[in-house]
Amino acid sequence: MKKFGQCFLLILTLLSVVVSCSHQGAQDRAVAAQSKSACIDSVRPEYQSYFDSVEKCIEKESDK
């Protein structure tokens, strides 16, 4: 009888997790996608500057 209670509790826990996860709307995921885009846009100038400096360094090395 103790095993039945543990098994029932496990199944009930898993079921509640699945139900709670399935109720997350697309709205939550859309916010994450927007913040990712904003993050990329804010970091892009740094990367562009880095690649420009690498390109200049390569040009200097090839001129030698």
C-alpha cells in the first residue's frame, strides 16, 4: 500500500508539472524573443568595432 501511495504522488506531481507548463502562452515566449533582439542590437556595435580592428591588423601583417 505504501508503494501505491508513492506512485500515486509521483504521477500526481508529474501531471501537475505538465499541466502548468502547458498553460504558458505564446505571449511569454514572444517577450523573450524581443529581448533577445534588443540584446543583439545593443552589442552589435562592439562586435563591428572588434572586427574592424582585426581587419586592420590583418592588413598591417599582410603589408609587411
